Amino acid sequence: MPERAKIVVLFSGKGTNLENLIRHFHHQKFGDTETEIVPITNRPDAEGILRAKRYGIDTVVIDHRNYKNRELFDTKLVEVIRSHSPKLVVMAGFMRILTPIFTSQIEAINLHPSLLPLFKGANAIMRSFESGMKVGGVTIHRVSQELDSGEILAQACVGIAEEDTLESFTRNIQETEYRLLPEVVKKLLNLPDP
Ligand code: GAR
């Protein structure tokens, strides 16, 4: 029997990174390990729910509007994550500010579309593009109490050329995310080649 390694993916919107992780890891065998993706969202209208459905995967929805405050939402989120005993928790477009209830109990990694510590927070791609810098990029870091500030695990640069538009730069950032995030997941789980 292969060992099961569940990967919880937290997301809030489109879920293209979720879909990419599903393609790489859902019911995939790496040596003696079989990986499985467990998607969780805070938004019942998140497009990623439909993407996961196309692969026959149900998303756990924890609607943050049903919780009086961040602490109560995070308590529920921690409970649901723990019930799956995941080997790894990945935040891929999860647009929530986390409380210590989450960060003190769950070890997670986060994908962020800039070269941290530059451009923390929302609209990082646009702010990076408009900064006048000739490079932007993608960061994957451990989640800590302070927003977008935990230990950096991997980074990749994305050039900003004269002819780039916000759309073309965004596409290049996304392509880089689709390459970098699975690499880091594989490394953290010590997965051999399939
Ligand atoms: C990704 O570009 C990710 O880096 C970003 O949200 C996007 C989600 O896209 N995350 C943040 O900005 C976190 N601060 P997706 O839903 O299509 O995967």
C-alpha cells in the first residue's frame, strides 16, 4: 500500500494555481507515496471550486461571512485542516489576514506574486509593474504571524521589458508560479520523481 500524503490547498478566487497543483499532485504516485489534493476556500463563489470539480474533487467551503470575527473563522479553519492530517498546507491565492490562532497551530507555505520583501499585501503584481523596476517575481515563503514575512523558501525573477503590459507581465508571473510552486511542494515533501 502506498503512503498517502495529503496536500491542503487554501484559495479564494480563480484557483489556477489550485488547478496546476491538482494536475501535478492529485492521485499521483511518487515512489511509495501517493499524493492527494484537498481544496479549501473561504468563498462559496470562488471559481476554483468549479475547476476542482472538473477533476472530480469537492472543495471544502468555510464561508468567512458566517463567522463573527477572524478568530472564530481561523478556529474552524484549523479544525478542518487538522481533520485531514495533511503533510503540507499551501496558500495559493488565499486572501485572508490570519490570526495567531492559525499561525501558531498550522505550518503553511504561501505563494506571493512579488519579490518579497517588496510589495507585500494586495495588488502586488500591479504595484510591482508600476514601480519602474526592471524585474518583478514570485516568492514562496513560510507563513508567519506577520503578513508576507516568513522565511523565504524559493524565489524567481520575472523581467519587465519595455514592451510588457500589465497583462503580459501578469501572464509571465503566472507561468512562473505554475513552475515554481510544484517544485517547492515536491521538495518539501521529499518526493522522488514519479
Ligand atoms: C496568484 O498570483 C498568487 O500569487 C496571488 O493570488 C493569485 C491567485 O491566482 N496571491 C496573493 O496575491 C497573496 N497575497 P489563482 O487563484 O489563479 O491561483
